[in-house]
Amino acid sequence: MVRIVLGELLMSIFWFEQSEVDVPVANDWLSEKEKLYLDGLRFPKRRDDWRLGRWTAKCSVAASLGLSPTLANLSFIEIWPDPSGAPEVFLAHEPADLTLSLSHRSGKAVCAVGPVDARIGCDLELIEPRHPAFLSDYFDTDEQAVVERTSQDLRALTITLLWSGKESALKAMRLGLRLDTRCLNVSLTDASSSNERNLWLDAYPIRLLPSGSPHQETPVEDWHPFMVMLRSVPAFIGWWRNQDQLVRTTVISHPTFRLPATPP
């Protein structure tokens, strides 16, 4: 669990991660409605990804509510997309006072759960080479400059991290790629120094480090801070971690951020 103080607001966020081997073979943990939906998925990979995502989300919600992950409790929890496509939590078919973000890649899934009034997002990305056009299409000039200054052996990690930070922010804003991603700037430096007084992490294996640089050699269990700006305005505070060639990011609204009424 991450406990974060943003100004006078005390907020708890649960982060949960699972892999395909953690998902039960039987579907007793799904609700009847979810079983019907699963039966309608034709392709095995789509079915496996959907089951993994739902299992991870349900376990995370149960943990946030203090429920044991029994089959009865998990089948009581449902995850369905809202009109924007973002996942929404239901308890006994009624909307829950929770907000949730979910991501899966390469047989793993991650989920972040927080209060219903929180803006949170999470993402999971595989570190892999990207076409040069990817930078100009999705990164602003400052981010492109960061990539250009990065050594070749760390470039794929840096690009993946910047992209994952954007994805987490877009999920938190519930805008997806309807927003030009070049409006967002992921800053990997000075995130902790300017916001350290606003953050308090307790009872969780996360340590805010002096720098969010992906070039720093630190143990894999450490999470590093970063910040996401929206048109030069601080929008989200985030943390990232790299393990097993998979970058994990999660963000929460900066205490001063107000989502624009319409996409910029």
C-alpha cells in the first residue's frame, strides 16, 4: 500500500501485480455476467489477457476493502468499462466508491486502486526498440532531447519509461489517445526535490530517491519519482520501476492540478 499526503488530503493507493500463473484455472471467481462475457471472447489470447486483468483487478479491490480473496468475495466484485473505456468497479452490481487503473503486458498485469475522487493511472510496458518516428509522433521537444542525450544502451529504457509515464497520465485523465501526447511532458529529474514535502510513503517497499534518472544504478526493488506536466502545468506525481525488462509506472494527481473541461 502507498500512503500519500497531498496537501491536507490523506490518500491510500493499493498497487497489485499478478502473472498468468497466478490466475486459477476454473472461473468460480467470476460473476455470472462476467462468465457470459468471457464465453463470447473467441481468441485464446484475448481470453487469457481478459482473465488475467480481471483477476488482478479483483484481488486489488479486495485488498483495498480489507476482504480476503475468497471465491465468494471475488465474484462479488465486477470490473466493467465506463463510457470513456476506463475500468469501473462494481460491488453487487452497484458502483463502488473506488477508482481503478489496470494494465497488462507479456503475461503480467498491474492494478492501482484508490478513492473514487482520486485521479490515478498505471501502466506496464515492455522495454523494446522503437522506430525513430515514434519520438516525433508522441514526444515533445524536451523529451526528444532527453532521449538524444541518452546512451544507446539505455535509450530503449528511457523511451519506454517516458511513454509509460504518458500512458499512466492519460489513463488517470480518462482521455486515452484522444489527447495529443506531446501536450504531456514526463520529467525524470527534480521530481522529489520540489514535491518531497507533499509526499509521505509508509508501510510499502517504495523509497523516493534523490533523482528519477533511469541511468542511476539502484536495486530493482526501488521505485523512482517523476512528474508529468500538461502544457507546462504540473499535472501528476508518479513513480516508476524496471524489473524483468518491464517498466511499471503509476501516477496520482498533483495537488494543484485541475483537469480542463475539454481536452487542450
